[in-house]
Amino acid sequence: MSSAVHDMQVAILEGKQSLTQLLRRTKLIAASLNLADVEKWVDYELKGYPADADLPKYRTVNTEALHILNPVQGWRFAGHSCCRR
């Protein structure tokens, strides 16, 4: 298995594979090593986190206002996050 991990490290450094491909490889390695928590994390990253899951800090964003990119009109104000109840 160490060669699979090494191959994964090389693939990451080369930067030729998509993040999705790298995550799928990670899941295969995790399954081979019986790392259920890593497999679960990869599934969440690939398929989305369920509503009741605790999100990792890198998946949350705090902001005062929200803007969206409209392909015709450019960046548009979409509202304040402080006003949601």
C-alpha cells in the first residue's frame, strides 16, 4: 500500500489530475487501509454534506453581505446575512 500512497503524493504534486480524481483515489486507498472516517469524509466531499452533518470549518463562510455573479449584469448585491431569521 505504501506505493499507492506514494503514487498519490506524486499525482498531487504533478497537478495533472482533477480534485475529483484525487478524492476517488483517496477513497480507494482509505478502503484498503480500513480508514472508514476518511472514506466517509471523501463521500461527503464528493456528494455533499447531509443537512445534519457537522461541517468542517473550511466549508463555512461568515459574511456581512452577499453578492452573486450575473452573467449579463455582472456582480449584483443579493442581501445582508444579518437580516435572516
